[in-house]
Amino acid sequence: MAAQGRTLVFGAGKTGMMGAVAEGALKHGGEVIGVVNEGLNLPHLIHDSLTRLEVTPDIQLRKARMSGLADAFIALPGGLGTFDEVFECLTWAQLSMHHKPVGFLNLEHYYDPLLAALEHAIREGFIFETHRSLFISAPEPELLLQKLDAYAPQAGPNDWLENP
């Protein structure tokens, strides 16, 4: 990311996969912005070398701030917080609250079951067929970044808002 001049916006943590991504970006001279809610702004959790740290009153404002700062959204393998954030990004895209790409980094097929569940929901009619265009997946970071860079919002995914 740093080599390509990209800014990382994330939850400000120093542990886990995102902590490692932040550390790598910082070591290579990248800009890294952490956004955390007050309840999680704890010294043992927060990365101490960020380019900038923003603290919000609550988790909802944190996610809105991160969305405002981001040009795209990438879900790395993760747990409940990751699922919450990526589905909120997809829901906001579905509602035309943003037109930014949403990507799943499908390392070692981690997201295969989730992507299959999304396809199942499309087949069953719970997600519109056109909403498939709202998300991208790739097994490698470089390929995912290429796909995100090439993303162009398609006409039609939000027709349901105007045509009942």
C-alpha cells in the first residue's frame, strides 16, 4: 500500500492482521490513519506509531468517519467486527449512501463460505441479482487492489429504490 501511495484507514489497533498491515505500511513510509471509538481507545490496543489517530464518541460515528475517509473497503479475514463493518459497507452501497468498491481478500479461501451464502441469498431472491456488482473478491492483495482500482459502479443496482 505504501509503495503505491495509498493511505490505510483502519480501526487503530496494534494486534492481529490489521496491526501487521498497519505496521508494514508505516515501515515503508505509508500514511496510516486510525479511527477508534472512546471505549476502545486503550493503550494496550491502540497502535502507537500512527500517522494520525482520530477518536470518536461511539462505534457508529467511528464507522461513519472511516467510511468518509476511505476510497474503498477491504475485508481481510476476520471475525464479528469485520463482518459487521463489511456488511454495513455493502448495505450503504445498496442504499446509494456511497459508490465505493467493497472487496473481500479471500486468503486461503477464507471467505468462500460467506461468498457462497451471498450467492445463495441471490438465488433465493433475498438479494437482488444486480447487487452482486457491489462486492469484489480476490485471493491475493495485489489482485484485489487491481480489481478495486478498476471498479466502476454499475447502473441498475439501486433501481429498486425507485421502481417497486
